[in-house]
Amino acid sequence: MARKKVREYTGKRLLREAMKRIAAVELPINVAQVTQATNYPDLLAENPWLNQVKLVVKPDMLFGQRGKNDLVGLNLSFDEAEAFIRARMNKEVVINGLSGPVTTFVVEPFVPHEEEYYLSIQSGRLGCDVSFSTAGGVEIEENWDKVKSVELATGQAPTSAALAPLVASLPLELRPKMEAFIRNCYEVFDDLDCSMLEMNPFTLDPKSGQPFPLDIRMELDDTAAFRNGPKWGEVEFPLPFGRTLTAAESYVAGLDEATGASLKFTVLNPRGRVWLMVAGGGASVIYADTVGDLGWAQELGNYGEYSGAPNTQETYQYARTVIQTATANPDGRGRALLIGGGIANFTDVAATFKGIIRALREQADAIKAAKLRLFVRRGGPNYQTGLAAMQAVGAELDIPVEVFGPEASMTGICARAIDYIKVSAS
């Protein structure tokens, strides 16, 4: 499961649409998004309610501390909201040590309220944790003792008995409404394949009496896009605030979008000395964690994986990008590239290695200049042929390649690679 954050605008849109579809409940949610490309007359024509109520404006950039940075506008007319946004669009801000421009805002009705509630649904290994509090808002951490939680096992229905501990402290007349809302949110959570849904705070709309999320955080399992596309509609998974893609990361992301396989590449340290080209998400975690456990996390150049049986051309394009990044700016110190993974079930190891070998031939001079040593470990269909081919191309190109079959441990190979780096630096 891949947990991907969505913007508040998207979370509220999905909650409103799914609640109506699943529970026939019309939540009083109106929400609009403003970016650098927004045409304000068009925005108003598409959302006439913007000129009928007072508004709240805030950045929709996956960061907090918005009020502390003068980025929240309250009780504004549409003209005032437009002026507020224009004055702050592209403003550089620093949040938790990360800096970047504010490029996306969310606009919604201003809802006067007194009571603030908290609701959180989080997926776990064996089910979901559902938490509720009557003391939501910015002081939720200080009032954490008031948060009540229950765990619903996978497949367990959110019955009245299961949810009763959450609403026990509410006045009797509020319990049925809140219980129904929590149950409906849980069903939305499950239906949309969410991994997290948090409302802090939500309140009761003074006109309809329906719960209204003042702030919402949502994460989706993006591996479920194949079945949830019609439900999600156009969903953006924005990068964390302050994070921009390198050219290499953008290129691999484009490859990933164009294939049924999985190709992932994130640069952690452009000058790192340990690089990964690992087949399989589980193996990539083992390699990365082992490098960290050995005390070399700061030298880990990247995190990534290729899986889902990419073809030879896709593997070549991926390998070329990884090698180009790993060999950039040689500094005379040795580097290691860990190639391989676990034992494949259906991926033809020899076929994927053909793409890697093609990339090695093209990048041989850069590999030598960067003192990059290759540590190859793989098992699965045709792995002997693939390993023999990797050994042969190393001898042909005069680049250092060490090959291992499934009898060698992945953790041991990480240690061997780090030992090489230590020796090359002495």
C-alpha cells in the first residue's frame, strides 16, 4: 500500500461526493481551489456560492502553521478573498525549516461555530484505528487525554456497539448524529481506499445541523487507482511542501506513468556513495534499512525500486537514469551500486538484466571515473543466465562487478559494499 496525501480541496470534494453516494447524506460542503492559473470571473461563474456567503481562504500545500504565517483569511467577501490571495500568491514562506512558494489556495464558506470536534481514521496492520474527541482544534495535542479510540479489525462493521465508547461523553441528544457521522465516514474511508482521514476540527453547521469539516487531511492508497478512478475523478498527489523533483526523478516518474510496471526513484543525497537499483518494494526496504543500520544512512544516494516485470527497454531507461545520477560529479572517492533484489516469482531476471547491461555499456566511462563498483544479487527465473551476463559485461568493459545468487544475503551484500567504500577512501 502506498500512502499518498491529497490536498484539502480534494479531500473535502471526495468526502462530500462519497457521503452522498454511499449514505445519501448531503454534507454542507462547498469548496473551490485557486492556483496561479485561476481566472477569477470563471471561478465565480462555476461556484456562484462564492458571492453569496462570507469566505475562508487558506493555503492548500500540505503544511500547517498557516495562521501563524498570516496565510489565513476569515470572514471575507469574494473580492476580499481575491485580494488576499493575490497578495500572497507565490509568497516564499518557511515551514519547519523548509522553504517554498505558496501556489495553491482553498476557498470555502466561513462557518461561525463554538464547538470543535476531532475525528481520525487510520489504517493499521490488522484493521483501522478510529479516534474521536469533543476537544478538537489547534489545542488537540494538549487535550489528547480526551481523545477516545477504538480498533476495528479488517472486515469488522462499525456497529453502534463498536462505536459506543467514542460518543459516550456526548450529550444524549447528540450521540445518534455523531455515531451516524462516524459510521458514514468509516464507510467512505473504506470505499475510497483511504489510508488516513482526519478532521481537526469539524463542527456542526448552524443551518443544517450536519457535521462540517473545517479542516481535513486525507491520504489515499494510490495502488487502488485502477479500481477507484471513477470515484476519485481527477486526483493530484502533490509533493510535500518544499520538495521539488530533480530532472532524473521527473524522468522516472514519466516512465512510471506510462507503464504497467512500477519504476520509482527518489534522490536522497546527490553526493551519496551508496546507490540502489533494486527489484521489488520489499527488497528496496531491506537494502535501505540495512545501509541505515550499518551507520551509512547519510551516504545513501537514493531510494527506489523497479518491479512488475518491466520490459527490457523500460529497464534500460530506468538503469541509465540511476547510473547517470550515481556517477555525477566524481570526487575520487569510491561508490557502490547495489543491483538486484530478492527471489523473483515471475520476472525474467535475464531479460531485465539485458536492459541494465545496455545502460552499463553506455555509461562505462562514467562508471570508471566515479569509481563505482557494482554488487549484483538476484534469484528467480533465469537468474543464472542473468548473473553470468552481468559478470561477463564487467570483464568486457573493465568495470568492477561482483555477482551473487540467492544463497547470499541481501544484508551481507550491503555490508560488503560499505567495506569497499571504506577501503577506497583509505
